[in-house]
Amino acid sequence: MKRALQFLFFFLVVRPVLLVILGMNVRGREHLPEKGPAVLVANHNSHLDTLTLMALFPLKDLHRLRPAAAADYFLANRWLKWFALNIINIIPLARGGVRKNPLADLEAALDRNEILILFPEGSRGEPEQRADFKRGVAYLAKARPDVPVYPVFMHGLGKALPKGSLILVPFNCDVFAGPAIRWTGDAQSFMGELELRMTELADEGRFQPWE
Amino acid sequence: MPIPDALPDTVFYAIAVIYALLIAASVIVAVMKRKKPGAATEELSRRVTSWWFMITIFSVAIVTNRVVSTVFLGFVTFLAFKEYLSLIPTRRVDRVILLFAYWAIPVQFVFAHLNSYGLFLTFIPVWMFLFLPMAMTLMGKTEGFLRAVGTLSWGLMITVFALSHTAMLLAADKDVAGPAGGAGLLLFLVALTQFNDVAQFTWGRLFGRHKIAPQVSPKKTWEGFLGGLGSTMIGAAIAGPFLTPMPFYYAGVAGAIIAVAGFLGDITISSFKRDLGVKDSGGLIPGHGGILDRVDSLIYAAPVFYHAMHFFVFSGRI
């Protein structure tokens, strides 16, 4: 039932909107994983980011995609909670560590061969401006060193639906996926590698300012 | 509901001829691929495959009925305008204004569909031209105002206003549109504009020597331009009597107008892309680039051809 609703939502709403109103320019699609376990790491500009990343995969694999999302935001009210848990299929993360291992749910998902979607910037922040990555992704890579981590750079969705706006304005968006990296042995070099790959992907586009 | 007039047979014959050319092109490219495999022929082959899709979508849209055709043309225009807005620098404060600008598309195409010449001509160059800067002013941010209003107005003209002339051709009065009606005129314009692009490219590849606009478009040559012009004039003279109210000699002149305007549209959009530092306007059509890369020549050819038809032919002056 849950899977059917998710399938219908993506088939009838997300894909048509992305195809007709937004328009996606995807580069490096061949780099994306065909099956889990895997981690997608992307910059975060808009609520549309998660939907767009999920739409890059075949509909039959939808239920294997698990976006990690802030529990305090997405579980705040019943409707959003139902939608986030059932349709988007998020893994809720508690911000501001209460448990012993905050990554336990993510590790468990990887052990079930699922594909995680992470936004290490933490929040959508200022649209179309990259923020520093938080290090949680490094600890996850350390805990599961064989799992490939795929950097994905996105541009344009922050213009179409930035934080704080309810009006969707049509803009083409760019999605650049790069080859996977793996745990490098220590957190600092891993984060350095990840940031470097993201910067390289971002530099593939010629983006005009948006202020 | 009245039964709409059936599409004249000549439109179907013309589409059949286009498919015959497409099959010929596919065979030639397949042979080239076998003889000289490489990145260049690979690209050419992707282009031809995309042509199959584009021609099929266009043909279905044009033969279904006029409402479908106009909606289709409006949708292509929407894609072109969206591509434009996605490429240029915009201001965050103008998001709502951009949404208004998008709504100009359905309005403009309704005026075209109704063949309402006065509203069609004034809506964007007068009303949107005055409205958009006013709305931006009310938003209250003056920093970057001139750039924002300048780029938005130009974009609306170059994409929406220019391309909406295709729908205006479609709506041309039965009495003046000629043997194949508005659909015939549209087919004449679009087929010859695209044919001219391909002919220019082919002549240029085979004999191109003397660069025509090295700063803007280094691959364009005089040989390509003149070869395209000659081929398009011949094509137009042959197709004209079937698809338009013009005899072959005037149709040949119309072909020349389409070829020259198409070339100018092509390099004008190249200029725009070069300024922004992009090679293609997008990645929607494999082997071609974005929508703007495909309709660049039509952006000039459509208004020039329409107004030439309106002034000389529809009015009965010639």
C-alpha cells in the first residue's frame, strides 16, 4: 500500500512536474549506483532536491531510496510526518545528539542494501550557495568503509523553490553526478576529497549570479 | 460542434516528403558511421535520431487539429523562455515577476489563436513592456533594476513574441492562407527553416572556407550560408505552390527571406550564448543541445516571414 502510494505520487506528480515545469539537465547519470548499499551526497537548496534525486532512479527502485531528514522539522505535524515517512520514506535524524550512535539507523539501512540520500550541509540555507559539509557523512563512511559515496551537485532548484517560498517558478535545473569515492582512512582527508569532488562538479556549469 | 475543416492533402504529401528526406539522411549517416566511425559521426547520428523524434512530434501536433497545434507551439515557446531565464542572471526578488512573464505565453497564444492581429502585436511590446518594469518597481529593489528589466524584456520578445508568430500563421484566414491553409504556411516556414539549417551545415562541412562571423560563430562560413540560401530557395520554389498562396517565383523569394533571417537568428542566439559562456543552451535534445539551439533560426524567420506574408500576400498587394 505504502509502496503503491509512493509509486503513484512519483509517477503522477513528481515526474511530470520535473519533466514539464522544471526540466532536468542530468550529467554523469552513468555514475549513479544501480543498487545499494550506496550513499548519495548532494548540496541542498530546496525541498525539491530530495524529489529530484529520487526521480533519477527507476520507479521500481523507489522504495530502496532513503533520504535522511531532520526529525524536528519533518515529524513536526501529523500530515507532514505521514507524508515524510510513507511517501518520501525518510530516515528521521535527531538533530543535537540524544542517542549513543546517531548514525545507527543509517548504518542499518545500508546493511539492508538501501541507497541513502544525505545533505551534509545540514539545512537548505541560502539557496544556490554552498555551505560547509558537516562531518557525519565521514563517520558513516568510516563505519561502512566498503560502501561507495556518490557526490551529486545540483543547481537551479533553489531558484525554482527556495527556502521560505511557496511559489514554484519554472527554472531548468542541473544535476551533475560524479564517480564514487570511498573511505580514505581518516575523516579529514575524506571530507577534503568529498568537498573537492563537489567543487569539481560545480565548476562544470557556467552559472550566472542569483541574488 | 461544427466539424473542423479537414487538413488539405498537400500537408500530408509535404510531411511524406520530409520523412523521405529523413530516411535518406539516416541511410547516409549510417553509411558514414560504417566507413568513418568516430566522435563526429556519432554526434551526427544522435542528431538524426533526435530529428526523427522532433519531426514526428511536430507532425502529430500539426495534423491533429489547430488547438493542439497551437498548444504545442506554446509549449515549445515555454521551454525556450524557461531555458532563457535559467541561463541569464536573475534577481531573487523578481521571482514573482518572472511568473507573470510566464503567464504572458498562454495569453499571447490565445490572441494568436483568435487571429487578433492588434492584440497579438501590442500585448508583449506594449503591455508587458510597460507592466513588468512597473511591477519590479513595486517590489522596491532598485539595485540591478536596469539589467533585470532589460534582460527580461529582451527575453520575452526574442522567445515568446518571436515564436508566437508560428501560431499566428496557423490562424491565418482561410481566404488568404492559400491551398493548404494556415497549417500549410506553418509547415512551409518550419520545414524550410530547419532545412536551411541542415543545408547550411552540410554545405559548410563540404566546402566551407571563408568564415562569415569568426567572433561569434567560428564554424559558419560563406560557402555554407550561400549553399544553404540556394538550396532553401529551390526547396521553397518547389514547395511554395502546394503549401502557400504564392507562385513559385515569390515562394523562392520567401525561401531567401527564410534562409537569411534563419541565419541571423542562429548567430544572434550564438552571441547571447557566447556572452554567458555556454556552448549549448541546454541538454534537452541529444546531439542538438537545448530548445533555443533548435529554434534559434526560427526566432528570426517566423516574425520576418509572417510580416512579409501579412504585408504582401494576405493583403493582396502581390
